[in-house]
Amino acid sequence: MKKSRKGGVLAQSGVACAFILNFFVNLQRAHGTLQFPTDYKMDGLEKPPIITDQSPETLIVYSSDDVNVKCEAMGNPKPEFRWTKDGHFFDISAEPRLQMSSDSGTFSMITSGNGVGGIKHYQGKYRCYAANTLGTAISTEITLIAESPPKWQKEVIVPVEEEEGESVVLPCNPPNSTAPPIIHWMGENLRHINENERVTQSRDGNLYFSNVVESDSRDDYICHAQFIGARTIVQKEAIQLKVNPTNSVRNRKPHFLVPKGEKSSYLALRGHTLELECIVEGLPTPTMQWVWKDGEMSKERMIQEKYNKQLSIKNITEADDGEYQCIATNIEGTVKHTYTVTVEAAPYWIKKPLSGIYGPGENVGLDCVAEGTPKPQIIWKINGYPIKDIDPDKKRTVKEKSLILYSVAPGDTAVYQCEATNKHGTILSNAYVYVIKLPPQILTPDAKTYVVAEEMTVNLDCEAFGSPRPIISWRLEGNGEGHIMASAHYKILPNGSLQISNASIEDSGLYKCSANNTEDESSISATVIVRSKTVIIERPQDLKVKVGGRVQFNCIAKFDPEFDSQQIIWKWNGQKIMESPFDDKYEIDDNLLIVNNAETKDQGIYTCMAVTGLDYDEAKGSLVVMDRPEPPTKLELSDEQARSVTLSWSPSKDNNSPIKEYLIEFQDPFAPSVHHELKKVDGKTTVAKLDLAGFVEYYFRVVAVNEVGSSIPSSLTDPYKTDKAAPDRNPNGVKGEGTEPYNMVIQWKPIKNLEWNAPDFRYKVSWRQRKDMDHDWHHIYTGESHYTVTNTSVFTAYEIRVQSVNEMGEGPEPRTYIGYSGEDYPEKAPENIGIILLNGSEVKVTWMPVPPESIRGHLLGYKIRCQRKHHLPGEPHRKQIVVDVQGNKNHAIVSGLDPFTDYELDLRVFNKKGGGPVSEAKDFKSAEGVPGPPAFLHIESPSESVINLHWQPPAKPNGILLGYRLQYQQFNESTNGLLEDHLIEDGNLMNYTLPEMDPKSIYRFYLRALTSVGEGPPIVREGATVIEGALPTLENISTFAGKTYANVTWETREGYRNVEFQIHYLNKNVKEAMKILEKVNSTQSFLQIKDLEPGTMYRILFVVKNRTIDVPFWETEIQTNGPALSEIHGGFATQGWFIGLISAIVLLLLILLLICFIKRNKGGKYSVKDKEDAHVDSEARPMKDETFGEYSDNEEKQYTGSQPSLNGDIKALGSDDSLADYGGSVDVQFNEDGSFIGQYSGKKEPNIIGGHDSSGATSPVNPNGIIPPPVMVALE
């Protein structure tokens, strides 16, 4: 036996087979029915009959009408119809006046011209039966009533005459009919008689006047009766009403006209509208109101109409039973009438039996629940026959209100009727039971794919339909075998779906669902893919922040890489957080949420949700916003003493930060807006004993303090005033100092007003010399905070006292302080000054301190001044170093000296008054130091392998130069070569030659000067035997132009071998960029430019390629041989018609010019000055400023043949199209990145007036024939 991962067991035998565990669902449910899915494919399904339409239960016909008794039904096969009348079979075909419809059970009755007697034969109760092979459905009974058209009987109308104020009733008495008519009272003009509080049309049709007035008189009161069913209106003869005026009208109390008496009973049927009315007579006209003695009247359902004379209750129910009272009132009295309303009900459905399709063997229950008052009787029928008249069957039983069929078979297919009857009516419902066999079909699409995450629950759909109900089984395919699915996390649901709960990666695979019944089998497959679940690996923390602060929640999630949709969603208290462009409250950036300017309302739970299209994980963190506490409340004073009181208070909200302390403050009596702190107590304390000053009226308040800050202060207490007392303390900060050599100013910190304790507060100041302690004290009283003692000795010690005094007495015994009278300048200079050289920039200075008595003040220290003895070139003043030595010391270090330099040094002592006399100057020379870098280093290359170095000694040798150290190395952009070292042991040498250098390398040189102390910092330069970027001097440059090529030759001048440069060329006939050839070596002497166009002007440039810039140093123009391409191909300009057109235009222009000239000679006059101005000196005209690349016949002709050198008769570069246009000479412009600005830009310098003899504009080529010297560029 082998245990599988899912808890199943694999049985092994000699034959390989698939083991399938079938999970099936028992779909046979009592009272169940087969619901045909819309996707189930089946043709020609039979259906039992269903009644779809019939005539109303009561059908009133008149002799003038044609009658249709309707009965329609549907089913497959098509139903056949029959009728019963009064419970007996009624043969429609045997009745000549009746005609049955061909496609339904509806029959027609022709009544026209036969009178009512002809149709009364057909009065009775009819029922329709619709049957096919699966059963019979029946209609409810239809009662047919025949009536004659309504007519008013002839009667004699007696005029009505009554005195004003009396009540009147005009009778209507319409013809009798099964369906009561609608009554309208109108005049001869067919205008309705207006109803009001006096005039009312009753439900019986009569017109009632509570009291008549003279204006009611008229002779055309006509009652009209409208019969809806008969589609006719009949009217009564007009009634005349005459109202006689009288002077003896008397008021009377209300009296009921309708109904009579004080009480009446009324039976209403449930669901109908109940109408109650009360009509009274009286004078003045009574008012009416209604009350329901058993409850409160509903304004929605209980509506008072016709000036409150009629009460309508819509959709009445048994709950509306009770007594309804109408109350009529006028000034003469009140009358009441009580209706006792009883509500009964015709049968109505609580639960109808439902039709259904069932599979063989199922149990079927048909429920039939009806209510009514009295309680209705339930009768079951099968295919229209009462069940009691059908043979009993053990599989069929009636239990209470249900008909139950056990283990149904196709033979149980029928239409079942449930009929409920009481004295108020009958209701009937048809329900068919259709037992059918159908092959199974799986309605879920095949090959569905379900993608879920780990630990999720997934339902694999397998919706199947068939009869008998199919049995559903599932299996997991794998490695050619079926895997048993006996694990607890697999479950087949009642609808056939396979539920996989707590899914894992191992649940991925191909699943197969099978549906089986007795008729057939069907199956589908489904694929399950289980992804790794989404997990939050770094969860938001529970954070606290001060109000106004900024807080950040972090949330990092791990997603399955196969998920396309991955996002982090943040919520606050369950609501999604969205960033807003108008508010910076929230910032969301991938895995973090930032809450800015935190407020108390931002507190709550912040949830991070890592969401994919399949699953999500969430983690929560809380935010607590700490704010200043609320102010304390309920301040109370107790235990009141002369100089103390106890204050208590109640704490308020701490706003999420515990209260650390309370500050007890009081109001300044002299400045009420100012408050002083009196005491601090711990935040857990709410009571404090306060020690108080005397003679002060206190108002206390309390401030709560937490980590965030202080609360607003509490409200002030009631005032509390203390008694007078002597001062509690003396002033602090007492000191005595002289401002002049012969005085002493005594100062102290004044006592605050609140501590005076009584009026007449002042200070008692006492002093005496310290050395004369046997002498008496000197005393004065003052209200100031200082006093000046005069006529003292210079810098003498005194004992000082300051005591507080008020009208109640003196304060405590004062403390004695020591003060001094004023200082004077020191009298002596330091002596025995010694200097010890430490190094080239430092010396140690020593001296003998001056006697203390000569200082005449507090010794502050010594001041050393050190100054060069000689000026350096370019210095306006000699360099001076000043060192302040604090305190009573006898040595110090002086730093910052220049090595090997002559200095002089002096010294003085100083006190608070100032410095004393300067000591005698001491001369010394500082020690040698390392030299500075050489002043400059120049590099020359006389040949391809030799470099000469020239330099100047350091500007600051800092000693005697003993020689130099030269180091150099090859370098490029990526690596540096080995460092070569040369020691030059001659301090006077200023040049050095390096032979055998690499012609193709660049070198970096380091040159240091040497003294006996050591080497100084180097000067660093870069260079080579052939300097890259130097402008070479090429001689005998010549060009030769062919048809499609051009040859360029030159000779290289000595010293400019192996210089690389580039040749650029441009077609001047088209607008395009310069073309660049490959690099050329100056020793090459020849280059051919290919692929040129015939008969075309070209510009050629020689350019040195530096590491940072492109420097052009020579240019020329050539024209290739042969016809231009435009001449070869020709154009419309060569056509005869074009030439003729141009010739005609030119001729017309000549004629016009000739006419103008003749007219001008005849009458034109002009001044001599205008004539002179017209002749402009051609030499004064500005030169043409052409753009780069343009060409015209006016340009200088191409160069042909050879040229002796660059310094020959070449056109000046300052003229048109010169190198100045290209970008200038060595003095060129650069972009920020060092690239050549003028490159191909066509930039022009201003033209200079002059011919070929004038100098060129910023050109490196000298047009006057002077060959420039070699240019040696030292690369910094």
C-alpha cells in the first residue's frame, strides 16, 4: 500500500489501470423540479396544457351585444377544448347560435336582434377544459348573466318647494342592474351640479341639501345613470326646486339624513375599497369629522372625501375591523353615528402549487395554501376530476395542504388542480407534473482554465442536466493514471461543481468531470493553475506622530511573478485613499504611504492591501496623532493660610500623549496680560500647595504639558490676597567694580515687585575696605539697583552688602561680597624674553612675568606681536602675527611664520583697562622649510624623440635650494606608465634634456625643488615630442581636380612629423553638412578625395583634431572637370518656348525703360547734390556677407596648379568664405562640452574693408609671407 499526498490510497495490481474515486451528488430532492436550462439542446419537447387566458368570473351581456366567452391555452401537442355548463358537458357544436374558435376554446354568442329572451337561455356557470396527451387543464367558473338594456320607468315628477333654511332630498332611483351605474347630477346644459358643504350626492344616487338657499332654485335638476357594461347613459325627468325666502329662518342642530339612527353595521371584503358616508342636515351647515375608535387612521389608506362626508379605506384588510364614527357639529349641537365594520375575505392564495418537470423516481410535493373568511375548503383534482372520484393509489396521498407523489414515473404525468371555496367565492390553480427521461448534457464549456492563488478556494464548474438527474464524478489526470481525490479539501457541491479548498501548488493539473444517468454519459475537462499566494513581508507599523508632523507607513509584498496585475492599495478606516492634485495630505509611492501635516482626524487604522487579479493580502497599522492636551478644569482653592493656599483641578483629555507636568501660573497684578510661573508639579498630580508672597492679590491658572506642548491655560481662579510681611530675601548678583581708577560701582539684580511683601520697599547698601575690617560699615538707602562709591584707591578690595527693606522691617541677614575699585594701565613690561626655534613656521617664546602690584588690575594675559623685518615684493605692509596669551603664563607658541625669514618680536601685559608698556624688541630668523613649487615649467621638443624642460626656481624657496627632483610617466585615458625618477643636484640649474622619448606618447612631468628640510610640492605639466593639437606648418600644398576626384599634396616642415589631422570637404551647390575623411598623418604627403560630382565647386578644409576642439588651419576651393549634372539632364530652361517667353519679357522691359528715360529728359529736374549722392564710391561699399556653403560667379575663381607654400599669394582669410567664416583661428569658441562652436555653422566675423594685402581676421596663417615659429603647447 502506498499513501498519497492527499490522503488517498493507491491499490496496485499486475495491470496498469486508472483509479477513480467518484464523488456523486444525490440530486433527487423532495418537492424538487427540473428547470430546463436555456443551453440544453433538445427538439420537440412535449408540454402539458396551460390555461393562458379566460373571460372574467362574472360576464354580464346585453341583448344588443355580441358575446365572446374566452378560453385560451398552450401545450405540445396542441390542446383540445371542451366546456361544461352548470356542471354538465356542454356541446358547443350543437348550439346554432354559438360558434367555437378553430385555434382556442373561445366561443362566440350572436345576440343582435334576438332580444334578451334569446340569451337568457345561455345564462349559467361555464368551465373550459384544455387537454392533450400529457393532461387536462381547467379554467375557473365563468358566470354568464343576461340583462336587457337599462331604461328609466315613466314616473310623474312632482316639483319640490321649500322655505329657505330647510333640508331637501332630490331622489334619483336609477334602473336596477347587476352592475350598479355611475350617477351624475347635471342641468340642461349638461354642467354638473356643484357639490359643497351643503350639497352632497350620496352613494344611493340622491342629491341632499343640508339647508337650501334662494340661489338653489332651478327647474333642471336631472339625474343621469351611466352603465359602463351596457355602454349607455339614461336620464331621469328634470326636477324643479323652488326655494321661498323667509324672515323666520331658525337654526337647528344637526340631524342624520344618511344613515338613519345612531349605529349601523357594514360587511366588507378583504382587498376591496370600503366607502362609508354620513350626510346631515342642519342650520348653520354642520361640519363633519371621522374617528376610528380602534386605532389611528392611516392618511395613506383612509381618505376623507366630499367635504369629510365620505370615508374611503383602500385595500381593506382584517386589521381594519372596528368602529368608525362620524361626528357632525354646528353651533346648535353635535350628533354621532357609529359604523361597526366587519371584514371577511374571499379565498386568496398563500402558496399556489407549482408546475414542474421531474425525473423518474423523484418524490414530488404540490403545496396548496389558501386563506379566507370563513376558512375556505380545499379540493384537489387531477385532469379536472376530483381526486375523491379517482381510484386510490398508494404512491399518492394528501397530507394537510399538500398532495405528495412518491417515486414518480412517466405515467404520473398530469395536470393537477387545487380549488379553494368559501361563501364569498372560489379560486383555482393548475399545476402540471411532467415526468420525463432525458440524456445528460454538461452545460459548462469544455477546457476551461482556472487560475487561483495558494490557500484560496476554487469551484470547478460542471453544470449538468438530464433526467433522471445525472450522477457527477471528478478525477485528476496525471502521468497516465487517475489520482484519487479522497483528501478533505476536495468536495463535490450539490450543483456538480468540484470545490478545492485551501489550494496548493500540487493541486495544479488537468481535471475531468463526468455526468451519467440511465440514458447516456457526458464529460468535460478543466485545467487548474495554482499560483503562489500574495504575502506582505513587511507590514505597516503602529505609529505615533505629533500633530502637524509627517509619518510614513511601509508595506512590502511578495507577488507571484506570473501575475500581470500587481498593486498596493492603501485604506484608512476601510476607505480607499486616493492622491489628489489639489491636496498634499497623502503621498503614495509604490510601497509606502506618507501622511503629511497629521491632524487628530487622521487617526485610525491604515490598511495596506497587496492586490492581484486573483488574491490579496492585507496588513494593518495604526496611527495615533498626539496633540497638546486640553486645559484643566474645575480649579478650586482650599486650606487658605496667610502665606499659602492649596490649589486643585481636574485633568482633561491628554490627546494621546500623557501629561508630563502641570504649570501653575498667576496673573501679574501690575500687568494683567502677563502671567508668571509659580510652581511645577508632576503630571499625575492634581493638587498643589502654593507658597505665596505677602501683600499680593493672586489669580491662579493651570497649564497642562505633554510631549507635544502646552495646553491653552485654564480659566482663572477667584482672587486670593495675602497679608503684609517683611522681605523674604535679599537681592542676588551683587558685585562691585570700578569704572574709573578712583571709584567703585556696586550693582545687584533688583527684587521683583511681587516679592516686596509690603509698601516702601528699598535697599540698604553697606561697604568697607577689606584690609580695614575693624572699621565701621558705611550705609546708604536707595530704591535703585546700583550705587557708586567715590574717592577710592586704585584697584582696592572692599566688602559689600545689600539688604531688602520695607515698612514691615528688614529682610534676612545679607551675605558679604568682595568688590574692587577701578583699574589703571599696567606699569611694567615683561623682561628676559627668550625664543626657541621649533620648525620653519613655529617658535616658542618665554618671558619673566611682571610683578602683581605693577598690573594695577585683574591680570587678563599677555600679547605677543611678531613682524617681518623686511617687505616682500608686492606687499604694502610687513606681515604681522599677534598671539593673545590668556591668564598668568610665562610661555607661548607662535605659529604661521614663513621659513627662513627675519622677524622682530615684542611683548606686553594687559588688564581690563588695557595694555602696559611694550617690551624691548627681540630679533630672530625662522628655521628653513620645504620649498614651494617651481615658478613655471616649459616643455619643448626639438625632434621626434627629445624633450627639453625649462623652469624657474620657486617664488618661495624657504631655504637654500640644493637641487630638484624630476619625475615623469607615460599616460592615456585609462592607464598610467611607470614613474621615472631623475635627481638634479644643482640648485642653480634651470633646464634639463630628456632623450630617447616615445614620439607617439604623451607624458606627465612632476618637478619639485629641494632644501635641507626636504622636497616641496611639484609643478605638474603634460606634453609630448609631437604635441597633439598643434597647428602643423605644411608647405607646397597643391590640388588637382579630375572629373569625380581631387588630389591634394603637401610637404611637411621639420619638427611637425607624425601630426594627425583631418580633411573636410563641402559641395557648395547643395545645402548639406561637411563630409569628413579618415585621419591623415602629416608625413603622408598625399590624399585623393573620391566620389565627387563633375563640374561642381567644392570647399576643402584641413583641421587639427584636438582632444577637446577641432581647429581648422588651411582651406581652399576647387571645381571638378566636366559638365554639371544639371547641364547633362537639362530642364525647361532649355526649351524653345521658355527662351521665347523670356525674350519677350526682356523686350517689354527695355521699351518701358526707354519711355521713362525720354519722359525724364523732357521735364525732369534734380539737384546737383542728388546727382552726386547717386555716385557712391565703389570702395566704400560694404563687402558681400555671404553665408557658408553658398556659391556665385562673383566668388574668387578656383585655384589651379601648385602653390609654393601656405604663405604664398593665397587669398586673405579675412575675406569672404575664409577660415574666419568657418570658425576662426586658434582663438576659437567652444561649447560647454569643449566642442567647436563654429563647426559647419557658417558663422561670420565682420568683413574688413581692403584687398588681398590687408591682414586676415584672426587667422593662424600669416598672409604677409612670414612663416610662424613652431608652437609648443604645454597641456595643463
